[in-house]
Amino acid sequence: MEIYVISAFLLSLFMCAIDALTVDFSNYKPKYTTHPLLYFNKRDIPDLIAKASTTHEHITKVIDEAVTILMGNPKRFLPPTDYAKFGGIWNEYYGNNLPPLALYTVLHPEDKKAKIFLLEYMDLMAGHPKWQVIAAATDEVPVAHSLTGFATAFDWIYNTLDSKRQKLYLQRIFNETKDFNRYIKIRSWGHFYLQNHVATNLLAFLHGALVVHAHLEEAKTWVETAVYKLEQNMKLFNHLIDGSSDEGVPYGSYTSRSMMQYIFLALRHFRIDHTKDIWVKEHYWFYYHTVKPQFQRTLSVADSNHNWFYGPESQAVFLDAYVMKNGWGNWLAREIRNARPDPLTDTEKLKSADSQRWCTIHTEYIWYDATIPAVPPPSSGKPTMHVFSDWGVVTYSSTDPRNPNDTFLSFKSGALMGAAMSDVVKRDMYKSWPMNGWNSFNPGHEHPDQNTFEFVPNGRLFVTDGLYSSKLSHYNNILSFAPSPTSHCQEPWEGQLGECAKWLDWKNPDLVEYRGDLISTATSNDFVFIAGEAAPAYNPSMKLESVYRSLTLLNPNLLLVFDHVEASESSPLTHLAAYFRNVQYSFELDKLSSLLQGASITMDGEKYSMYWISSDGRSTVAAVQEEKPSQYQARPTSFVNMTFKLSPRITRLAYILCGPSIKLKNLQFLESIEDGVTMFVGTSDEDYQVMVSTKHSDPVARLRYLKYPGHATVQRLSKPSEIVKFGVAQSFFTETPSQLDSSPVKWILFIAFILSALAFFWFGKKTRLRPRSRIHSIGIGLCFVWVIIWVSVINNCAIFGCDTDEELENSVRSSGHQAPLNTLNNKMLPSVVITSLPGSGAELISWLFHENPDFIYMVAPSIYARLPRGDGIEVNPITDACEWNDSESLHSVKLKQWVQDMRWSPELFVSSITDKNPQSDVHFTQEMIQAKKIGRRLLAVQEQPKIENKEFNDIIYKTFSPNSVRSHLEKYPNAQGVLFFKSGGWTLKLPWINSVLKNTLHAIHFVRDPRAFVANYLRKSEELYKAMDVKQSIKDLFDQSEKSCVDDNGQYAWEFEKLRAEYRANKNSALRLLASLWASHTGAILRKASDLPIGAFKLVKVEDLVMESEKTAEAIHRHIGIPLRPTTLQKLIQAAKSSVYKLPYELAYSERSIDLWRRELNTEQITEIEQICGPVMTQLGYVRETKSMPVNET
């Protein structure tokens, strides 16, 4: 209670500071003052009635059916006259059933019996002294349902009520809303965020406040309070870049039912538009990618019914009408409704409860847009993997109502409340809010379920999750261990943190670091590979270093599950238990020959089997157990318990799950060494070899074991030459790239030699050279061609890596020990170098590499990676015009060593970081070149932004400090150095950098729309332009003459002559100088890129990184050759779209930032930029706003 009082005090303070968000109520007047007003006006009613028998007939049918059932059983559905009965049950359905009943009377005003029934219903509701449930007197949720339903019905039928009822009903709404205004200050839901109770209660508060405000001015403050709290929640929802809800799909539908209504009301009444918010835009997939075959069940993560609690037809049609407008939502709503079971014949308890069955039908009717034809998404009918990167959930299915026998696979490994909210709490992002860590959230409906999975082959529930039950690990298909010194409820066994009670114990201080991590999610050649790490989800007292699980779907009926458990030598654990569960059928023990123990289920007359084995050949007999846990509903559940004794330090288990079409012959480990395992799966149709690297956070170990830095390979033994490498282009890290004496290469070289000889002989004959001269020229020509061929072959070998010591590697494998780091040529791994013009927004890409175990992100120069002194080393902080060729010996030895050390020995730099170093973002504190005396001014701009928009004042932005770089490398010593060169001048030196990095370069150059680039420098009275001293930098650039560039073993980039001419003619025009700078620099880059080997350079538009983050990130990682991690993808998307990361020189970034230049530049300025940059813009695909005009060459 003490925390609630403190929160109430803070909330009361901030009710006076509404302008901290973007809503201003200082001059607020209600947009609508006569009833009906909430969802439609009086003039809209004829149109609503007309739709009932035409476009909305399919929804009208449901409404008519609901009213028939309600009126046909008044004893069951009418509120009782006795409050003891009314409050003696969870009574939300009384409020939930009012809106469809009221809407029916609007659509059918001629039905007097329905009107009488409705009035009796509302009279009974209004007559009760209170609406609370007696056994939960301090829980406002059932009251909220009553208030929302009662206020909605009152609004719609107000004009048909007599004055007595108008006053009676309004007084009741006033009283309940006034109570909510008081409760919001003292109840937990008043300081919680993103939870179903919060959304439900706030929506009810807003409904009551809007209705009362049409009659009483004093209700204005209630409207303010409700909107303020709902806006805070919307701001937090916008952190969730995948559209998910940590409470799972059923409870998520409960929350979204309220939030979709609020989004509609905010747009209608306050002109607050959330339809472009990323959570709203992505929320559709939360329903589409979680529906199981036959469209009657959903993903069962967290407390779940078999399917949705509220909707989701209403949410789907809303998203179609106001967000997507492409027909996908209407299609999903139609298919779900068509698949709803008949309540009279439903034997599997799939029908909705009476309290939820019709509670969203009224909003579905209002929001449905019949002008949008219902069409399925393009992925429907195609097996598709979808990653909810914030939630930590992966699903794989076809989402096709035409295929009831589809296969559905899911996996979960994520953070408490998802990555975004876990990060908000960890960083204390909103310091000015009444927010107190985890005390401001309530993830009680989550389960201890990191690394859980569900497998539904042929549309049949084979392995399912826990549904709504006590929070026990063995209900969730995960591992438990014994004996644990901290076991609480299953002694001596203990599963994951937070277990044992009715709700997840999220306030337990041990859960501070609780999480799972998605390691890999990939599909290739019809195979699926998913993996997660869950060690942080277990109590630290267990001393578990790794609890790694992978799923490999070999075909729709064949799933290989692999567990790797690594414990420290001092761990007290001696045993583990694995559990697989089914909530519909019972398991029976099974066996495959004398080697593999198993269990099976018979469904629809067909057998579904599973078998298991450890890496040392053990296959223990399982225990089949039956339980009937009861929380939401009492459901029988059956599960298989496989108990194994832990091996010293490392234990590995494999389980194979087979559908009826699979005849398993064998499952065994072929190899189990420090770096990974090789497993064999034999069936009557195909044999498979699966290799999994267990050092998932070490790219060097993965490369050493798999021959590429991914996480797994799969090989059909009927096609031994086809090895599937997940997450990279199959051309990367080929198995034998260095075997130049192989037959194909020999023949290519021989044919090339013969053809060259014939060509030169023909040329000599045609030119009538003398025989001796002819032979001489043929010899020279052949030598030239031979050199070109060999250079190209060797160059490709250098880029993709050549295994020149296979015998050594084989000996290392057979010994079972790791090779030293440099033994297996660490330099085969690609070298990532990032360049851009300053102010282009390339810093966004840092979130692909920061906290990524595969990489260490090195900003150059920075406080920990300073340019070497001496040898005349000087780089213009903006750009320069000097190109360097690909000879590493022609430039400073110190500079060469500096680049190589950052790439291959980053610890030499990072070790110098101390706790006294600044904690702000490395991009903000980087040291500019000392020859340019602008460091202090630039630093002032970066570290003390004078942001006038108060919307951004209350957030602690996401950053990563030098100290985090140091700790990251300490944790992941084999992380590969990624070099981010801040000056654009380095881009013209990439051929030299490639030679210095031994042809391992995979450069990424970021370019930004020139109009946005210029606007960024001109913003706030040219603040950045002046701080960076751009004009002086351009002057210095040309003081460095063409001759001095050549003297420095470089070549002058001729594109910069246009910038020189512009500087001479218009040196005082910041706009023209910046536009010319962009055009000259970018034009030179596009030409210079051709000097690099194929595959060594990739140009990325910042706009693509923001608007198509996932697609662009995947393309970048394909270019790099190292698989993309879902956790880092989540960080990138959040930084690009959620306004939680503030770029240096700019405000917090989101999709809206992309077109900011359109509001900051006038037409003349845009035209001028396009005149100067037009040709290069066209090359890059940027569309001009103005008509094409000649470029000013003067």
C-alpha cells in the first residue's frame, strides 16, 4: 500500500503537467456535446441501419443471434435483483452484453420487445448499490466492464429515454466515474502499465468521463487524467516494435480490445493519431502468425485459453479500416468467424465464454469497412517463419484456412515483459513519470517458459504449452534440475525463476537478470532452425553456464530437439528432467528397438512418437504423468518426464518427434566435442546429418566447427554435396575454396590458356606480324592472361577464406580439444567497415553490433581509439578528396597497424577504458581530429542538446558508453572488431583498407537523402553546420591540393571539382555548399566502389534502414556473411522507429524523422538541392519533388 500512496502522490503532481506528453487540454472543448457521441453521431444512424441488411449482414447476423439468446434466457442473462447474487460471481458479462443489445435497438428501432428488455436490463444495473464483486471488493475490473457497457448503451439510446431514466443512468455513470477518478490514485492499476487490468479500467474511466463531460464541465479533468494515462501506455506500447503483448494472445486480445477502442476514441475526439505507431502497425501479425491450423486455437504462451478472450475479429477489422487498408484484417476476421465452433456441438471447449462471446461485436460492426475487399496476406499458404523479436517468440506455419493439416511450430526465449520493457526498467528510461521499476508493471500472467516450444504436425496437438495454470516449470516443456539449494515447491527440483505460485513471482529480486535469448531463427531449403539460450532464467545458485536448446524441423512431420547444458565445476546439480506436455491426449510409453526409449500419442487413429538419447548413448525410461491443474479452468494434462544424470560439466540430449508419416530407424550422436555436436537421424525415406555449434556466442568457435560462423548445418545424406548453412548465402565460406588443383579449376585454367593462345595467334596473323614478333606478342599476352586468371582465383580465395590446414583441423576435432585462436586462421572471418558522411544517420547501424556477441563496435576515432600520432596522419573530419589505392605498403605503417589492431586486436584499445571515462554514447564523446579545433564546440552540441520540444524531455535515451564496450569485450573475447569511421574521407580509402585487412573487407557505406542531409545541418540556425565548421573543412580540403594527394601515394577524386567551383562562387551559402559536398562525395563513392572486389562493398540508404529495418538488416548480414541475431534486430528496429535513440546532432529517431526535411525546407531550397544533387539522386533512386532542371555547373 505504501508504494501505491507514493505513486498516487506522484501522479497527482503530474496531472498538472500534461504538456510532458503531446496532448494539450488547456483549450480543450468537447468535439461532440449531444448523444450519441462516443462512436457515432445521430446523423450516422441511418447509414448504420442501411448497412445491417447489406454490407454488414454477416455481422448483423451475429448481433441478432446474441439478442435472441439474451432475451430467450432472461434468468441467466438479466442482472439479478439481489445484489448478493449480482456481486457473488465474476459479473463482467453483465456490462459486456449491454453494447450489442443497445446496438441492436439502434439498428432495429421497430423491435419494442428488445427495447423493453434493454431498459429492464439497465434499470436493474442502475438499481444495485454498487457493481463490485463481493469477493474482490478492491478489484475495479468487473466494475470497468459494467461502466464501459453501461456508458456505451446510455450514449446510444439517450434520445429515446424518458427524462427520469436519463437522470438516473447519468447519475450512476457519474458516481462510478468519480470513484474511478479516486481509485486511479490509490489502486495498483493507477500506476501499472501495459496490463489488461490497466487498459480495461482506463478505457472505462474514459468512457464515463466523455459521457459525463457532455453534461458537466467538471468532468474535463477526468478526461485529462484518463487520456494522460492512456497516452503514457501508448508511448510504452510504441517500444514494442513487433506488435506483441507479453501476456500472450488471449490476454493480449483483452488488452488490445481496450487499446483499439482508445485509439479510435483518441482520433475521433482529440485528433490524436496513433494509427502510424509501430506497435499498432505490427499488431495484426500478433493474431495472424499465432493462429494454429484450423483457425480455432492460438499460440499458448503465457496464461492462455485455447484461443482468444476478446475478439480478435474486432481488432482485425479496425486495423484494416484505419491502419493497413489492404483487406488482410477483413480476411482474418472472416476466417476466424467461419471457424468458430458451434456452441451446441463444441466438445473441445473451444467456444467463447458468455462474458466474452459478443463483447466486441458492436465495435466490429462500427469499424468494418466493406469497401476493402477481404484478401489474405501474400504469405498465406506458404510456410513462413515469423519472429516476434521483442517478445522472444518464433512461429512457423502456413496460416492457411484451406489446409487444416498444416504444421505449426513455435518457440519462445525472451526477456521478462519483452526486451523493450525489460530495457525500460533496467535503464529507468522515464525518470519523470510515476514509475518504480518492476513495481510499475505486472507480468504475473507470464510463465517460467524460456526455451519452451509447441509442435503441431498435421494440425494435431503433439507437444503443447501450459495454458492457464500454476506457474510451474514442468508445465512448459522446459528443463528442471536437482538438487537445487533454492528449490521452493518441487524439492529437490527447481525450474526457472518465478515459479511456484498462481502468478509469476516477478518481484523476486533474483529475477533482475531473468531472461532467455533467441540465438538463431532461420529457414533454408525447407529446413527450419531455431535456437535459444535460457541460463539467465535459472537461479544463479545452480551455477548453470548454458542451457541451450535448438529445434531443427527436418520435414513437416519430423522435429529434432537438442539440449546442451553446461554447468560450472562447483555446481550442486546432479540431475536434469525434461518435460513434454499435451493438454488434449495422454502419452504412453514406447520404444524403438533396444536403443531408444520413447513415448507416443494416438490421435485420430494415427501414432505420433518421440524418442531420446544422450550424447554418451543413454536413453532412460520416462515417466508418464497425468495432472489436472486448475486456475482458469480445470484441464487434464499429460506429460512425459525424462530424467537424466548430468555428465561432468557438459550434458547433451537429443529428442526426435515423429508424425505418422515418419518411420524412424535411428537417432544417435556421431560426435560430441567442446565446440559442438553432430547428430544422425535415420528414417525410411531419408537420412540426415545435423551439426550444431554449442558455443553460440563465439564466432571463431562456430567457424572452426561448422566451417562458417553460423549456428547449424543440415545435410541430406542422399545429397551429400548439399550442405544447408542457415543465415548466410550458400556461397559464403565454401567447403573447399582453396583446392585450386581440383578438376573443375584445372579444366577452367587449361581452357582459358588454349583459348587465349588461339586468340593471340589469330590477332598476330591478322596484323601480319613477322613470325618472331608474332610468337613474342603471343607469349606476352598469355603471361598477362595467366596472371589475371590466377589473381582473380587467389583474390576470391582471400575474400571467402581458404582452408589451408585441413589435416591440422581434423586432428583438432579428433582430439576433442579447441585449437588456439590463430591456428585455424581467424582472418577468414569478414572485416566489417562502416563509413558515411557525418550527419547521415549511420549511427543507427550501431545497434546491429552493440551487445552482439559476434562483434565489438569500434568508433574511429574515439576516446579509446585515437588516431596514431606522427607520420603526418591527418583526415578531414567531414571528408576529403584523396583516394588511396590497394597497396598497403604505400602509406603510414602506424596507420596500417592502427587499422589492423582495431580489427583483430580491439583489446589493445578497449583495455584503456576506465570507469572515469564519460558514460555518454560513444558517438557523442568521440574525439575529432586534433588538427581541426572544433572538438569542444561539437561536443557541446552533442552532449547538451537544447531540445525545445517537451515531448522528449522525460526520456533517458538508449546509449552505449565506452565502459559498456569494455565489458562487452571482456565477456566475449572473440568478438570481431567492426570499424565505424566517422569521417566520410575514409570511404575513398577503402581499397587501401581492404589490402590492409588482407582482402577480408565487407564495407557498408551509408548515404542519406541529400535534402534530409542538408536540413540536418541547417536545423536550428545552422547549429550543426557551424559546430562542424563545414566551410573551414571544405577550405582545408582544397588547401590539400591535387599534387599533395598524389605525393601521398593517392589520387585526387575529380568529382570534387564541382565542390571547389561552388566554394569559389558561393562560399557563404551553407545550403549550396552542403548539397555540393553530398553530390561530390557520393558521386566519387559510386565510382570508387568499382575498384573493390565483388562483394566487398554495399551501399545502404538510411531511409531503408528506418522504413524497412528487417529487410535491410538481413541484406547487411548476408553481405557480411554472419547470421543476423533476432535480439540485435530488435534493438535496431527499436532505435530506428520508437524514438528511444537520439542520433548525434538530431532528435530522437522514428519513421516520422525520414520526411522531416519536407517541413523544414521550403520549395526554393528543395529545388536548389535537387538541381545540384539530381544526377546522383537518380542513380540512388531518390525521387525529386520538383521538376527536373539543368544542373548549375558554375
